Amino acid sequence: MPLDQWSAIAQILGAVVGIPSLIFVGIQLHLATKAVRASSSQAHSAMYHALSESIVDNSTGFASIWRAGLGGTSGMPDEERVRFFAFVSSLLRFFESARIQWRRRQLYREHWRAIEQQAQYLARQPGVREFWAERRHWHCLEFQNWFGGLIEANEPPQ
């Protein structure tokens, strides 16, 4: 058999052998993506639990500060306002991180939907609006646009 026929056969065999390798790599990438999403979603849930715990933990007295702060911070003592703002900052950082994960397809749709619902609720709260008016620049521009859009969409009628 001439050399050019052997070369053609070798090329065909190389292609046949290479296809299963590409399929295997594709499957591995899909599984790795699922693992990243699962890990991100588990970390998301754990972080949200830690944030919520600070509200429901009665020993800190933060629940009453949170409740009052949602209604507005103008009448709050400075120390309580600082605590409220620090918590809102942490909560919005959590939302910002989740938004980045969502945009990079690293967070399950169900978790992102829950965050959207919570963010829409918070965007209507006067105390959160006060925080946002003072500290929105602490967040990345994309998050500023997204959460700021929620604030604007929930402007109370005048």
C-alpha cells in the first residue's frame, strides 16, 4: 500500500480516536460547571443564614434596630444607625456577590430568584433607600445600576 494511503488511514483513525476524547472533555466540563454551581449555591445559603442569624439572635438586640431602621434612620440614635447601615452594607455586598455569580452562571436560578425578590422588597424600605443614597458608591457600577434600578422602580408616588 502506498504511503499516501497509509497517511489517509492514519488521519481517519486519529479522528475516530479523537472524538471520544472530545466527548469526555465536554462531559467533564459540564460536571465541573455543575460542581461550581452547587458549591456557590451552598456558600450562598450558608452566608445568608449567617446574615439572618444576626437579626434573629435575641442577645444582640439587633432585631429591633433592623425593624426600626427599615422604616427610616433619621430618628435613630447614631450607634443604632451605624449598626443598621453596617448590616445593610453586608446584605447588599452579599447580593452584589450573588449577582456576579449569577451573571457568570455560577448560581442556581432558584437562588437568584430568591435574591431578586428580597432585593425588590428591600428597595422599597425607607432605611435602605437612605443607605443607598449615601453609600451606593461602595458597590460596583453594574450592581449600582441594577439595585438603583430597583430603587427607582419602587419610588413611592408623590
